[in-house]
Amino acid sequence: MDRLRDTVDPDGADRDWAHAQEKYDVNLRRVGHGFDLSGYLDPETGVKLKQVIDSVSAPECSEDQRPIAQRRVEGLNRLVSAILDSGLPSDRGVRPHLAVTVGLDTLQKAARGDRTASAPPAFLAGYGLIGRDLLSRLACDATLSVVLTETTDASGRRPYKHVLDVGRAERLATQRQRLAILIQQGFRCAAPGCANTYLEIHHIVSWLDGGPTDMDNLVGLCVGCHHLVHAGQLRCRRSTDGDVAFSTRDGAPIPDRRRRALVELERGLDPPAA
């Protein structure tokens, strides 16, 4: 029928193609305990993707009895992992396969299979809290990076506060600094109300103005917010309590209600009104 239609109305395919461009979309969103993938692709992209999916979901041998749906998902997982092996340009060499933050106690209990005592759950960036079974599986072939987040000596000082600082010796943030900043910010842009996850590291005091590449002078911003800062539409500075404070170009403070709510919840208080 398609061939008959194209023969009778040869310009119809071009009209359909032009109309279809308005529907092009790919959407990935979390639903329940997984993700829903939906969208509408142009013929070129669709055919390419179908060829890839068909290839990676083919049975591995004659004894491969996995359902086709399982082979598609597992094949797509291998394909995405192969792409991420090289690192994404926006992540400046920090491999973004999966990032799981977990306290030492929780990790040790998961390794022992200890379910008797409660411990803070692990956090999978881009998803949320995860259970011990998934944490244990992800830890099997993961690279472990130890990040010291809180420590004080007998006098109350923080002796390791500047351990990652490199001053003027490095122009760009080091990979260790970038990882520490991502964990510190929960893998999200530091600007109030922004939830973007692909971050660039910004010098609060510009490098050209003598600003050091030190943790106190670095903050993670998404591409859009980073542009706003350099355009003068958004301002940021390090406040007296060590947090990064944001304001408009006129100096009006922009409160981070999301962070305040988290702090209040951690203290067991009622969160502030939105």
C-alpha cells in the first residue's frame, strides 16, 4: 500500500517527512523502579538505531534462551557502556558510567551481607536511593574512590580541608577535585532550582584575576548557568559559612530552598514552605 501511494502521489512522502520532523523526540524518565524510554525518530536515525539494537540483541549462541526483551536491554547496556568507556567530553575525562555514593559503614555491611543493623542507603546519581542488593552487585566491578567528607581533630580544626588544593599550579580543576565537587553537590548544578547534571567547574574568583584552583574557589555549574555567570546575569560567591551564595545581577539574593529543605529534614525539623 505504501508503494502504491508513493506511485500515485510521489510528493506525499516528502510532505510526510516534513510533517514528521515536528514530532521528533527522545524522552527518558524515571518510572517506579526503572526508566521509561519513549520517542519518535526520523527514518535515518530510526533505521540506524534498529540495526544496532538488532545486532546487540542477537542470541550469543544456540543455547541462548534469554527472552528477546532481555537481550535487547542487556545489549543496549553493553553498547552504552562501550561508549562511556571513552568518557564524555562534557565530563572532562571523569568516566560517567555510574556514580554511587555510599558511607563506609553501609559499604562494609553490604559486603558482609549484614542486614541486621540499619545504615544510611547508597545513592545512585541520576536515579536516587538504592538497596543493598543492587549496591553489592554494582560494587563487584566498580572502581572505589575514597572521599573524606567530614573530619576534625581535637581542637576542632579540619586538618584535611585543603588537601585537594593546587593553587596557581593548575589552570583547570583536577580530576580528584572534580569528583569531590560532584559528590559535594549531589551531582547537580549548584545554582538554586537547577537540577542539571552535566557540570562544568567554575572559578568563583576568576583565574585571570588571580583566583586559585582551590576547593573553596570552585563550584560545579551546568552549561546554561555557567554562561549566565560569565554574562553577568547570575552572580556567585563563597559565603562566610562556606556555602556558595547566588544573587541576581542587581545583587538580590537567590535562596536555595531545595538545600534548606534538605538541611531541615536532616535536623528533623519541618521543611520551609516553597
